[in-house]
Amino acid sequence: MSSTRAVRVGGVIVGGGYPAPVQTMWKEPLRADALDAAEARIRKLGDLGCGILRFAVPTEADAETLGALAARSVLPLVADIHFDWRIALRCLDFPIAKIRVNPGNLGAAWKLEEVASKAAAAGVPIRVGVNSGSLPADLKDHPERASALVLAAEREVAALDALGFRDVIVSMKASNVPETVSCNERFAARHPDVPLHIGVTEAGPLVQGCVRSAVALHALLSKGIGDTLRVSLSADMESEVLAGREILALSGGKRSGPELVSCPRCGRAGFDTHAFAERWRDRIYSLGKDVTVAIMGCVVNGPGEARHADIGITGAGDKVLVFRRGEIVRTIASEEADTVFEEELSKL
Ligand code: SF4
């Protein structure tokens, strides 16, 4: 059980032993004329398991656009502010759920004070987000980067604490796995009450990023460190959310929602499991139920895996078999696979 303070981020609680929400970050500029599409995509991210969504806010006009979206969003939206504290102040005129500031680049202390004062009045928490690539000037050349990350975070938390502002979440991220683990371990030991947002920054493309994030986050989560997480990938937001879910489930968090089993495919496959799994991934993970789905290439392992699945589909020569808890319920031609699979999924 985490001993961190519980911090409310919109309708989600971070810390205090509550389940760690998975986060991702919007990857394009937010367009004021595309809010309907953004709202729909946010809903889809929520269905996939995203709990909190962050947006870069480079201008005051962006703050206004994000504010309009926040009023319609099913997820709590976080404003990510660099350099200009006035943008943070403008965001706080809207129903933004959290402000993220970077101590390395906000500038004079009074700017943080102004932001903290308005955030406190609005009941909005602040994430102190320290990155190894943007440390405060006096810590940039520190001989040990993990220590520099901890010092930068501690400094900002102390400044906010002195202002009586305690709705704080801290993140310290490096692109290096051991540094990320080390700084979070040290900070958690020294400040066990401060909730931590954990992640490896700039972790890389899909495969590398998932592996590096899994290694670092598992090391922390399995020690009870981490109250919310983001997997930062050079890939789409949906992949970040699914990767975060998997890491949480395999690191002591309770698995909730669907589990997808799919075969790697080999020369025996009578069915293209890669394309099928890719096509159906988001639909399956949006089911919102504790179900196991198996997508298998042939009868060598297909029926065996499908037996343990709530629903399974497997190639079998020039046919495709659909299983429900071990029973073959349909034998179909491969061209019918998508239609029949949707029919069977709908019955779950
Ligand atoms: S299930 Fe069949 S196609 Fe898939 S990897 Fe195993 S043997 Fe190959």
C-alpha cells in the first residue's frame, strides 16, 4: 500500500494507494477547428485504459483551445507548460485537471508563486516534471545525473511547500534506465509521502521504448514506487496506453480488462495472425471486460490456446475455426473471419 498523499486530478486520484492511472500525451498540435475529432479520440483512449491525458501548451491561444476541449473531455486533461508562466495562468481559467511545469525552464521563483497561488484557488494540482535534458542551469553539469534530478525536484517541491501548496506530483525522467530507477528510488526514500509519476523519457521507437520502459517501471512498481505512469514512445498514443497497462498488470497491479494472446506466425500458418491482431487490437482492448482472446495461426497450438480463451480464432488449413471456451463454434472461410469474429465478440 502506497503511503503517498492522494492528489485529485479531475475525476482521477493519483497516490494514496489508489490504482495507478496510465497516462499518455497528445502528439500533434491541438486544432481549435478539430475539437469534435479530438473529443472522439479521447473517448477511445479512455476505452483503451488511459486515465489522464496531457497536452503541450506552447501559446496562450493553445491554452484557450485546450480549455474548450477540457470542458468536453471524458478524461482529465493536463496542461504541459514550458518557459512562459503566463500560459499556465491562462490555462487555470479553464477546467484543466493539472498543470505540469518544468523547474528547469520556468524562470524566476515569483513566476512559480503566481502559478501556485492561482492553482490553489482553482483546486488544481501541479506536477513538478524534471527531465534530464532540461535541468536547471546550476545542475546541468552535476557529476551524477540521478542526484541532479532529485535535487531539482526537491528544490521545487520545497518551494511549493513553503507556499503551503501540497497538491504536488513529482516526476524525474531520464532516457537512461538505471538513472530513471535510481532517482525515483532515492526520492521515494526521502519523500515517501509525495506521489510519483514514473516513466523513461524519450524511450525510443515502439519495441525499444516498450522494453526500456518495462525494465525501468517494473523495477520501481515492484518496490511499490510509482503512483501513475507514462510509457513515452515514438509511436501512437494508443500503443503508449496499452504498453502502460501491460506493465502495470505484470508489475503487481491487478490485471483488469482483456488479455490478448496471439501467435508469432510461422510457415504453418493458414491465417495471417499479424494483420488480424493489428486490426483487432483496439477493439479487443476496449471491451472493458476481463476476457482472454486468442488469435492463432494453425492447429498446432491454435486449439490449445483457444481452449483457455473466452474467444479464440485459429487457422486450420484453408479454413478458420472460431472457439468459445474450448468449443469450436464456427468453421468458416478466411474471408469471413472479420465478420464472424465481430459477431462472436459482440456476444461476450
Ligand atoms: S500457432 Fe501455428 S502458425 Fe502460429 S506460430 Fe504456432 S505453429 Fe506457427
